[in-house]
Amino acid sequence: MDISEDLRKVLLDYQKNEITEHHIYRRLAEKVKHSENGRILEDIARDELRHYGVWRTYTRQDVAPDQWTIWKYCWISRIFGLTFGLKLMERGEGGAQENYAQLRETIPETEVIMREENHHEAALLGMLDEERLRYTGSVVLGLSDALVELTGALAGLTLALQNTKLIALTGSITGIAAALSMGASEYLSTKEEGSVKNPVKASVYTGGTYLITVLLLVMPYLVLNNYYVCLGCTLVGAVSIIAVFNYYISVAKGDPFQKRFLEMTGLSLGVAAVSFLIGLMLRFFLGVDI
């Protein structure tokens, strides 16, 4: 079948995407071989290669895969988890689905490819069972508590103490003690629930997340001298942590980003504002001057 030059360029782009995704799925399948996830990834990799072959029958030209994209998604999946990496990649296929629909009358095989691509997405949404996602609740508990409690504590301490090193010391002691307490509480709670989650791992996820958040929020007070600038950096850092975490969850679990982000941000900044005022009032009424 003879095709126009414009259509040929479009199909060459499709070929490149298909062969690139074939290599991504195949490499990831090798990392999780001998598992149900690995089998599904191998099946999808074979389908992507077959789709490449369909487009090639019309273009009559081979196309090299995008090595940068392969490298990027393989490392994203390795660092942030298989679920996040694959679903992030699948998000980019929405435009391709719409473009495929425009080719159905010209290229009959497009209908089959569209159905298989939709099947890929459905399979990916339900196939993965990663430990880090099973313990999302524990991570959310540690993260949300640390952001709300420590941003509030640091805001109050900033007004009450007005000394960056003293604020960092007090905030660190408070945060570390709270992290240990949260980890212990999560251990007991998970053990009492009798869920499939391991109580020790749940406590590590909660306490570890809390501790890392504490270190990030306290850091400005260790490197800067102006305590108001430190507080501003801490609040910006808190919002950034919330944004990054909620983006991860929105991709990996399909939860809405905006609602969760605004809710967590509002709680953290609201508590910080109230604590700031409490620190101001306590300093005034107690006559503390450091």
C-alpha cells in the first residue's frame, strides 16, 4: 500500500515509540523475571514489537529505539518503583491513542493496536504488587505528621527562641523523639490490626519517613543565620515535599493530585501559622527574651 509522505513520517514516529517501549518492557521484565509481573511485561514487550512490525509494513523502513528514553524509564522504575515508572510512561500514551483513532480508516490494523494498547494500560493498572505501595499508608502517616507537627513547632520556636542554632537543636530533638514515637505506635497498631503488612516494616516506613522529613525541614536552620529566612525556607521545603510526594502517589496509585496537595498544604501551613502566633503570644506574656 502506497502512503503519503506525511503519513509515513507519522508512522515512523509510531515505530520509534513502539520499538523504544519494547526495549523498556523487555529490560524491566528481565529485572522481575520468574514472577507474574515479569510474564505480563514480557507479553507487552512482544506486543509492542509486533506493533512496530505492523507500522514497518507501511513505511518499509527500520527505526532505532530512543536510547535516552529507555535509560530514563528504566532508572525511574529502579529508583521510584516499577509501578511509578510504568504508569508514568503509560500517561504519555493518551495522545497516541487519539492519533491512532484518526488512522482507522486508512490502516485497518490500527483498530487491533488500539485495543491491545488499552489492554496494556488495564493490565498495568492491576498487575503490580510492590512493597513500597503496600506501605503507602505508613509513609503517609509519617510524612503528614512530620509536616504538620514540625512545621508548626519550628514556626513557634522561631518566634520564641530567635536563635537559629537553638531552634535547630530543639527542633531536631523534638523531631527525632517524635519519629521514634511514631514508629513504635505504628508497630503496635499494625500488629494489633493483624493485617498483611509486617509490623516492623510498617514502623520503619513511618519512623524513617518522619525522620527524613525532620532533617529536611531543620536543615535551613543549620546553614543560614536569619531565623525568618530559615522559617521561609522550611515552609517552602514543606510545600515542595508535599508536592513531590503527592505527584508520586497520583501517578503510582491514580489518586487525584490537586485535592490531596491542597489538603496537606493547608494543614501544614495552617498549623504553622497558628503555632507562630502562639509562640509570639507566649513570648510576650511570659516575658521571655533570649
